[in-house]
Amino acid sequence: MPQEVSISYQAVKSKVYKLIDAMVEGEKSPAEIQESMHRWWALVHPADRAVAQKYLVTVLEKSHGALAAIVLGSPDLKSPKSARAEESGKLLKPPVRSDRPAASAF
């Protein structure tokens, strides 16, 4: 049986940042990131999932805000693709919180 992971804000933040870094470095694809999150979620004890989801949403919202600020603060660095995404609002919309049960959200 796999070992359960501890849930703390710092642990969740570390997991998210490691996955972001792996994608930025080209070590993981979006599909691999999703699979990693599915595996991680399976290790979270069911009693801890509400807290884990709260921490995960908080980290993702803050990360999204930081990325949007970087894009908006770097007008000379915008590529046509990122400019189109910004214009359509994709980089400015916060992540959507799901009303589904925590286990099905991942």
C-alpha cells in the first residue's frame, strides 16, 4: 500500500512549484503533470482532502496572479500568442473553483 503524504500549505506549494518547474524545463508534458497530480491526490488521506484542496486552490490562485502580473508588467516581452491570450482574458481570469466533491476535482 502506498504511503500517504502529509498535508501542509508548504507541502502543497512545494508540489505545485516542482510541477511548474518540470514543465518550464521541458521535463514533463501537461499530460504528465495531470498524471502526477492524480497520483499525488490518491496518496492524500480522504480525511485530509478538504484541506489539501483548499491549499491547492490557494497556491494556484496566487501563482496565477503572479503569472498575470509578470505578463502585464512585461509589455516589451509579449509574444503574439501571449498578447492574444491576455486580450481574451485567459491570463486574467482566476481559476474556477469546482462545486464537485474534492475527490472528483482531481
